[in-house]
Amino acid sequence: DAGITQSPRHKVTETGTPVTLRCHQTENHRYMYWYRQDPGHGLRLIHYSYGVKDTDKGEVSDGYSVSRSKTEDFLLTLESATSSQTSVYFCAISESAEIAGGNQPQHFGDGTRLSIL
Amino acid sequence: QKEVEQDPGPLSVPEGAIVSLNCTYSNSAFQYFMWYRQYSRKGPELLMYTYSSGNKEDGRFTAQVDKSSKYISLFIRDSQPSDSATYLCAMDRTDSWGKLQFGAGTQVVVTP
């Protein structure tokens, strides 16, 4: 298994509260990603990071922010949670294409189940 | 319309049968193709990763890519009950590398 730890694994919170999810990797990979998975939609990219302090938006970034102050940690924050953000959140990592010599596949953590009531 | 289409199933097969899964896509910019397996309450696990058109084999798994038809397939030979899972196809583009597009996933059930 790729060395990816997501925390917490489960969380229930109320609408309007801030929520932060953490992804920690031990692989020293440059790229990190946050996805959400909902029935009928597969996985959709929220934000990604291509280095410390370097982040960019994905397909469904509204209502989410991210931060990466260290190579190993990538945080996803819901500033004011809404019921539509109830989902399973997955973190993924990949090596740099420049280092590995080409496009590299992503490896996933086991997810955080987030329920917003 | 979604860029990547995948039949959600469920697909039920008897043990020992060949499982055939497929995805279609609409954007010719997709050049890298992946198949992930996902067990219940776990993260997606990479099974196959390919760039070229044609077949790639790894044990009981064969990935097939037809770029001219924008169609990819995954075949599982000699299926086992432990193959029961959801299988996700994913695609990557050279002009926006890393922003994977996933199919919705096909649930497979292999019955003993």
C-alpha cells in the first residue's frame, strides 16, 4: 500500500461549521490530490498540489480550500460546511513526471466519510 | 454529457467466468488510461495503467485500449469471489496532466 493516511476516517458535523481533513504521505511524492466520491459521479477532483505552497483548482472546487505547508501533508478545508458536501473524500499522490520519466499514475488513501447534518 | 461513460452494473458472473468491463470517452485528448479496483469502504487500488492502443496483460487481467473508437476494456479471467468489487476507469490528458476523469464505476459480483 502507498503510504497515505487520511484523518479523520469518519466525521459527522453540522451545517455551517468549519471542517478540515488531513492527508499525510510517507512517499515524498511531489503531487497530492483531493477528490470526492458520490454515487453516480465517480471521483471528481477538488484541488491538487504540485509542490509545497503550490496548489490549483479542480473540477469541483467551490466551497473548498487547501493548504500544503510541508511535502507530506495536504489539508482540505470546508470553511462553512453544507449538506451538499456530504461525501466520501479521497486523497491521492503521484510522483513527479519529470523525476519518474513520464506521466505517473495516482495512488489513493482509504478515504474520509463526512456527513453534514 | 460526461466525458467518460461507464455502465454502473451490477454485473453478476459465476466463479471462473470472464468478466468484461468497458468505458467510452468523448475527448481525444485523453492519452493515459487506468483501471482501479475499489472494495467497499476502501480507496481505489490501481490495477492497470496503459498509454498505448492495444492490449496489456498482467496475470489474470488484460487492459485493452482502442483510441480510434475511444473505447477501453478490462478483462478478468478465471474470476474469483475476491474479485467482487467496483471497478473504475480513469483517464488523463496530456494538456492538463493529473486531472483525472473517472467513470462512475461498475459493480462486479462473482458468485461461488
